[in-house]
Amino acid sequence: MSKQEGRSCAFSYTEMTEIVMPNDANPLGNIMGGRVMHWVDICAAVAAGRHSGCQVVTASVDQIDFCRPVRVGGVLVLKASVNFSHRTSMEVGVKVWNEDRASGQRSHVASAYLTFVALDRDTGGPTPVPKLIAESEDEKRRHEAARQRRERRLQHRK
């Protein structure tokens, strides 16, 4: 699928795995929220860069919800994909999971929505991004929800 025709949600799919080390933890021995946010931003930036084919910058973090703590030694799995694209911007959804090493079972740790803007290589200014093609019912649902969040963000700015 060419950049001009658009790109599927799957094209941007990104998965990262991190081990929670002692320097990632707070005094309670749990991962710091800021470290999770850092990894969320990186994972989302990779997904946005894949979709746009450009360098990207974080324009906003719409929401991040933390569901449960993760202890030092825990394995975090972050999954991201573009939910919506507009002219030069993209919304990326990220889910974070804690993976149990013994069973492989995953429990939901956090979710976030971030907006990125694609940058032109030569000018450094915003540049158009490919249309997002939502194929599955879940992708279509996420696309519509992202479109509605974008409308709320624009209303909030007014």
C-alpha cells in the first residue's frame, strides 16, 4: 500500500518490551509513572513515524490512565498503533501490559492517547501524513473514537 493511498493501522503497529529495573522504581519498589510515560511516548513516536514515514514530535498527551503498579523485575509490554490521521497530525493509542514471566499472562497497567505532528525533513515544519485506513471493526471503532476526541480537543482550544 503506497503512502499516497493511505496506510493501514497494522502498518504502524509497534510493540516494545522493557524490564523494570531498580532505577525505574519509586521508594515503594514500583515503577514510577514518569518512566511509564517516557516509554509510552517512545513507543507511540515509533508508531507515528512508521505511519507518516517522517520524523515526528509529540504535540499532546490527551489522557493516561494507570490501572495497577508493577514491581521491580516486572516485564512491561507496550503496544501502539495510529488510531486516526488528519492533515499533518496523528493520534496514537498505547496500551501497557505487565507480563507474568512464568505463565505469560498479561494484566493491563496503563493506557494513553497521544497526538503527534509529522515534520518535513527540509523545512522542519509540519508535513502531510497518509490517510489512515481502518479495516477491522475494532480499528473502525478506534478510528471513530479518536475522531471524536480530536473534535473535543479542538473545542477545548476555543
